[in-house]
Amino acid sequence: MHAAGRRIRRGLRLAACWLAALLPAGPVLAEDGHDLWLRYVPVQEERAADYRARATELVVASATPTGQATREELVRGLRGLLGTAPALAARAGRDGAVVVGTPAGSPQLAALAPDLAALGEEGYLIRSLPIGGRKATVVAANTDRGALYGAFHFLRLIQTGQPLHALDIRQAPKTKVRVLNHWDNLDRYVERGYAGESIWDWHRLPGWKDPRYTGYARANASIGINGTVLNNVNTSAQMLTPMYLEKAAALAGVFRPYGIKVYLSARFSAPIEIGGLKTADPLDPAVRRWWKAKADEVYRTIPDFGGFLVKANSEGQPGPQDYGRSHADGANMLAEALAPHGGIVMWRAFVYSHEEPDDRAKQAYTEFVPYDGTFAPNVLVQVKNGAIDFQPREPFHPLFGAMPKTPLMMEFQITKEYLGFATHLAYLAPLYEEALRADTQVRGPGSTVAKVVDGSLEGHALTGMAGVANIGSDRNWSGSHFDQANWFAFGRLAWDPYLESEAIAREWVKMTFSTDPAVVDPVVAMMMGSREAVVDYMTPLGLHHLMGRGHHYGPAPWVSGGPRADWTSVYYHRADAKGIGFDRSATGSNAVAQYAAPVAAQFGDLATVPEEFLLWFHHVPWDHRMASGRTLWDELVHRYGRGVDYVRGMRTTWDGLAGKVDAERHAQVAAFLAIQEQEAQWWRDASIAYFQTFSKRPLPAGEAAPPHDLAYYQSLQFPFAPGDGK
Ligand code: GCV
């Protein structure tokens, strides 16, 4: 090489060094979040060489579509993570083989005689086991589906920087039905959806199967979700017509290799609307025949159809009570039609009557407990985590533990209808964890909601968990990067309701952003307090249901009047000159009596009720002395401000991560946090301005007065806020 060439080379090297010194360390590629937690970017760990040595060869001993999907995922994942794809082989032959499959499909696995007896249809084991004297990793299961879950777990180990040399993992899901509930309408509008339109392009289905459907299936399978209810619980009967069943069948075909079954919301009055009958009375023989024929037709179209989800006699939806029949009559009619095909009914307990003047928090219990033991064996009663409606904080639903003869399924909301839509950063796993760990005490201490849900408390085999999806057509699926964590956490907790929210957050951050502890630690810390911050700036100390009417956007504690009292804010906070809060103790609605005696005693007594539920259960004087030594009024003001401060803190933390997180995602999160701070401040100011009209007390020293008067906050209108029910 002559001198000029050498000079140019040296110059380029120098420029590269300069650039490297100027550019921040860590991932700097533009990313839009579309890859979710399945990013498969090159491993930064010092372990990379070891990982490569332990994934030289890949054996997926299955030719089924599920086996094919497993192979593709492992190739994609390992290539991305390790920079080189493993050699594909029919049997392990070299050092560092990864062997995935079932003993039935692989003589090599059969020869190892892995103990799979307790792992069921979906469990798997991952073990470091030599094959023919060479080091290997075995991912074995009883079914291809189990092997697929094991493959995702194996990839997760690498994504999160775990050692691979001495693996001995055994996993089986603790609940059976792990489903997303899409509140998606057939016109692609998503009720309470903040991530664009529905991802189901109904108009072009079944002809056009958007590649996104495969991405959706991969993401769900990676966290163990095994079912999806495609349409809104407020559904049109059209969903059950042949045209739409064909469309659903096309989706089922995409999801099948990933172990995901399709379920549909069924409109109770469908026999009238699309069946030409005069009634939908569940005891009418013609109606029963119609549903049987419909179930037969559904199974002809979708042979592995999962079953029906039903919202009946709730918020104006039709149901068996329209004919003087019970929820059990309705559910059992559908169960009978599905049973020959192995289908199930998920019958929702989210009911509150139009006529009933009783405390809304009591109504589901009142309507369902008398029917305990009368539901068919293939019915799950689906219960929201709390008795009102997915508020930032609710005590656990009193139905958990109160229907021992009926399998109860948990319903969580992943979409954040009441926690700042997709804009606010609120990690929901602590909310889910709190509900699952709540102790119903129905069979003594330790009778947790998780044990009700996983069936272990009463010995139920049919178990499940549903999450109201936050997925839409937005490029990042969930409307914001951090809302992906809530989808992820839901899946992980449905698989194992005993997981810890912090451990889930740690996994997710490593898979989604970076394994660098300088990113992981602050981001996890930020996430862990984020839901509590929302509670603080929206509904502290047990307050609830104070949001804007209809669209549920922003603070509106002044909402009153309208078609029904229990759709207003004043119904719930009951603020007056004396104090604030809903008296649900024995002196009030006595909703506490729906809990087991020790819980009822704890919640029912002002001296023992946890402060986070204080105003849920009690009407409390403004000068009531709190644990902090402050009066209730001062504490309320303090909590509102604390929530806003937390958001400010998140902004500072996030700003400090510039350069450690790719610029595109960093910028969007930063912008959303800025909006969140403004909205948190708005919640605080509007709430204080309103409640001060009752407390008539000054703000504690150091607390800033709201910048506007109450009339200003009350004048704000948001006719086009997204997600409203329609
Ligand atoms: C699908 C709340 C929501 C409604 C939702 C309902 C339900 O009331 O605001 O949009 O309807 O819950 O869970 O059925």
C-alpha cells in the first residue's frame, strides 16, 4: 500500500475513534418498538462467546406447523442475539447442540427419558444434558406446544443474560385458559383502545392475512397466552354469521401453530337478530336448538374453537334476565351447546342492574353467589379484579372466595382506561400482583386470590385469566412503548400468578431496551412506583371513579346527574361539609359484609382499614388523623402532589438515559412523560380545587394553590377523546 492510501486509512481510523468517543455507549439504532420484547439484538454480555458455543447446532425434532414455528423462532432469535445462526440438524451430532421437541418425535430425546410426567400439555423442561458425551441443551415437552414455550424460555434466558451451562428448569402453566379479550368492534373501532384501530382487518379477511397476525401470535406465545377473544364483549350478533366465522377461521389458522385458540364474544340475543327467532329465552327449546346448531357450525368452521365469552344483563346488553331467567340458565344453555366439542363459556360477572338502587360494588356478589354450584362444568365465571371497574386501586372483588363450587376466572384490564390511556407510564404488574396476593381468608389465612384463580383453593381443574388487550394497529402495538410491558406482564402472570412484578419488569426491560444495568436498574425502579403515582394523582386513599364522563379522560370529580347515579363521580366520593368517602361499613351500604369475617372486620373498622382503602369503605371527617400525623385533608393534598412529583422524577431519570436507549424510542417516551406531568398536575389541581369547596380548609403550608378556579376545570370539554364506548 502506498503512503497516500496509508494516510487515508489512518485518517478514517482516527475519524472512527473520534466518532466512537463522541457517540454515547450502548444501542443507538433507531427503533420503533415494533419488535416488542422479541428484539433479538446482539448480546452485549461477556457471555456471548459461551452462548455461541452452546448453540452451535439446532435440532427441532418436529415437522408439524408448531415445530416449524419453533424452528423459525429459534433460528431468528439465535441469529439475532448471537450474530450467527446455528447449523440445522436432524439429530444432535456436535458439541453445543440445542435439542428441542418431544420424546415421541425424537429418538434422541426419548433415549434421555426426560421426566415430563408432571408437565402436562403445555409444560416443558430445559436442561443442560450431555448427548453422546457432547454438551447439549435439551428443551423437552409432552407436546409441540410445550416445546414452543420452552424454546421461547430458552431465548429469554439469553436475552436476559442468564448463564446456560447448568440449566435445570421445569415449568408448567398454573392456569389453563390464558386469554386476551379484545374489545374490538367489527368496524375496527376499539372500545377503550388507545393504540389505533383494531388489528383485525375484518374487511380484507379472510383473503388478506396481514403478517402482523403472525407477529401477534409470536408475541403471545412467547409469554404463554393460549387464547384470544377477537371481538368486543359489547358485540354485534354479526360476528356469528357465516361471513364473519370464515374471517375468524382465517385468524385461527394463523394462530394455531402458536398454540393460540380463537374464542368469540357471543351476543345473547343473536337467535333473534341473526336467527329469526322471536325470543332468546334460554329455556325455550327452539333457542337451545339454535345455539346447538350454531355451535356445530362454528366448530365445522374452526375445529379447535375455544368457546364463548358473554356479557349479559350488564350496561344494557341482552341476557337471560330479560326473560326472568338467571345467569346460570344463560351460561348453561351455551355450555350445553359447546360441551360436545370441548368448548367453554366465560360468563362475565361484571353486572349491575339498571333498576337496582343498591351500592354498585355489591351487585355482582348479590347476583352470582346464589347460583354457586349450579353452573355447568365447562363454565368459568369471569370476575374483574375489583367490584367497580378497573380503577387505579380497588380492594379485591368479594366474589373471589365466595363461590367455592364455581371456577372463577380473573379479568384484568391491560388497556389503561382509567390510568392515563396509553400516554401515562403506569406499569400495571404491581396492581395485578396486589390483587392476586390479596388474602380472601375464606379458608383461613393464605386463601389468596391467586389460589382461587389457579384452582388450588377449591380443587378446580378449569382455571383461567383474561386480560383486556391494549393492542391496536399502531406500529408499536400498544400505543406507547411502556404499555408493552403491561401486555408482557399479564401473560407472565397468567402463566404463573405467583411471579413478582419487579422480576417481570427486569426481564421486560432487558428484553425491550437494554441489559446494561445503568438502564435496567433506573427503568425498573421508575416502573415499580409508577402505578402508585397514578393512584396518588388521580384517586388517592381509596377514592375512585372520578374521571370524565363517557370518555373517562381527565379529572371530573364534579360529575353528577345523568341517566344513572352510579355513572357519576359524586355517587362514589360523597364529599360534603363533614368529610369524604363512601361508607361501605355496617353503618353504610355494608358491602364489607361480602368479605370473609376477618377481612370484613378489618375493612369495616376505621381503626384497622388500610389507608389505601380508607375512602373506599368509609366516610371520613376532614380532620381525621392519619398515620402520618396529618389530617385527612392535608394528607389528600399531600398525596396528589406526591403523585405529580413522582412523574417529575421519572422525567429526570428518563432524561438521564439519553444515549443509552435508542433515540427514537427515547424521544417518544420523553414526550409522553411530559404530557403525563401536565395531566398529573391537572388531576391534582382540579381535584383540590373541587374538594376544597367541601373541606373549606386551607392548603397545607408549601402546597401551591391550583392556578385556575374550579369553573375553569369544569369548563374543559373533550368530545373527541379516544376509546369512548359507542
Ligand atoms: C366493554 C366499563 C367500560 C366499558 C366496558 C365495560 C365492560 O364500563 O367503560 O367500555 O365495556 O366496562 O367491562 O363490559
